[in-house]
Amino acid sequence: MRRIIVIALIVVAFLGFMVTYTVRFTEKAVVTTFGSATESSVKGAGLRFKIPYIQSVTKYDTRARYLETAQETHQTADNSQTLVTAYMIWSVDDPLQFFKSFGAGETEKDHYRAAEVALLTKLRSALSEVSRFTFGEIMSPDEKSSKLSSLEANMLRTIEQSSGTEGTLKELGVKVAAVGINRIGLPTNTTRTVFARMNAERKNLADKAISEGEAEANSLTSSAESDKKKIESFADRLALDIRRQGEIEAAEWLKQMRTNPRLAVFLRNMELFRAFNGSRTTLVFPTSMPGLGVVRPDALMGLKPGDIPAPDLSGLMELPAAKPDQSSSAQPASSNRSGGGR
């Protein structure tokens, strides 16, 4: 009895497998009766029944699929040769039309491959839209000036409106969600030409920058030279004024010194010693140096009270001689004694 029950269960499971099928929520099924299908043949997700050996089921995945062309050469509006690779995002929209168009194959994979061949032909034909745009418009780095999105929109519109031998997308049961340019390249000769043009543009920019820099440098140099001349002229005038004022003041001192040259030399010698005098300064000079004759051991020998030591004029700048018409002249040593005594 138990064996009969097990056999019965196996038979029921086998029959259930033959008369039922499951459709996932991402799929749609086309049920054909003796190879033909109608609108009612399309089934949605769930557990479905079929008649064995009379009906067959073909399931199509309705999720988006990706299709890409090989790299092809196309000419732009400015006669530039470009290597373009395009892509398409498509899906099965009408399973019945899709089955009628590509159901000649044995399996669903064969149907997909046949659909990709037809869609690839449409996509390659749509790439002719590249000739409506220049290379700079397609490859512009600025999104505002780039017309790549316009090119892709034109390609999608061309595919949706095209019919050809394959038929329209609606007739094929296919829906195209997006079309775009995947890669854009340049042939070797075009690459050399573009690089040469880029180098020329960069060289022009560099030459322009150098020229502007040189012009600015020349302007700065001219301005600096002008300022330099103004400063030198002002400094020369100021130095001349100072020199004239010094000569006027020096003339007064020289006039007084000419009245008694020996006293003038002596006072200058004293000023020299006062300038070198310091609590922590030790100076060693020979007495033969100009102005140091007053410190010789014999400098004061033979002098009487009130006498001025005779100056050692060797090496010193001689004072300007008194003019003959001056009323004051050097007085003899006897008169200097009374005037120089302290």
C-alpha cells in the first residue's frame, strides 16, 4: 500500500510538472499552441497551466539589457575623423511582437541574439548623427557648451523613428530606454594633428603671456628709471644746497682761523685728542703723525707762560692763505702771547 502511494505521488508530480509552469515577476511568457500565439497567449507572473505536447512556453526577461557597438570611424562636421563607440539600453516591451519578430530560434537566447543584431544595425545607423556636430562641440570640457547630450538625443530619436528592413521598435516589441556615446577616440593621424594644433595654441598663449610680461617689465623699468632720475636730481640739488651752506659756514671759521693760524692749528689738535679720548681706549701713534706733535717730549721746551706751541704742518692740509687786502693778518708771537694766554 505504501509503495502504491509513493508511485502515485511521483506520477502526480510528473503530471503537475508537465501541465504547469511558473513565470517570475521579471518575466513574461508567450504560450504557443501548435506554434501560433495570440494576444491571450501572453501570461504574467504566477503559476500557470498548459496542455502538454500541444502548448509550449517561451519566457522573456523584461529587465533592461545592455548593447554596445564596436569602435567605428565617423566624420564630424569639421571633417575630423573620430573613433566612436555607442551603447543602448533596451528591454522586451511586447513579448508577443518580440516572439513574432525573433521567435525563429529554438531558445530565448537565440531570440535575444537575433534582436541584438537588429538593434545593433539601428544603433550603427544612428551614429551618422555624429556628422552634424563638430569635434569641439562633442569633446568640449564645458558642460554648457558641450552638445554631446544633443547628439545622444538625436540618436535616440533616429532609432525610434527608423523602420528599415527590421521594422520599427514597436513592431519588434522592443523598448529603448537610453542611447549614448560610450567612448570617443582619434585615429593616429588625427591625434598627431590635434596634438600639433594644441601645441600651437599653447605656444601662442605662452608667447602672448611672455609678450605681456615683457611689456609690463619694460613699463616698470621705465617707471623705475624715471623715479631714479627724479631722486638723483633731488639728491644732487639737496647736496649742492648743503655744500653751499657748508662753504658759507666754513668761510666764517676760516676767516677767524686766518687771524691766528698757529692758534687754529693748536685748537684743532686739541679737538683731535678730545675726540680720541676715552676711559677704555688706548691709542698708540707715532708723534710724527699730523696733529700729534704737541705730545712730543720736547714740544713745550723753550716756551714761556702764554706761548702757543709751534704747529707741525707736515702732512696737514695748508690753510688758505690770507688775502693781501685783508685788514687782519698773522700777528707776531709776542702779540699772540697776550691773546692766547688762558
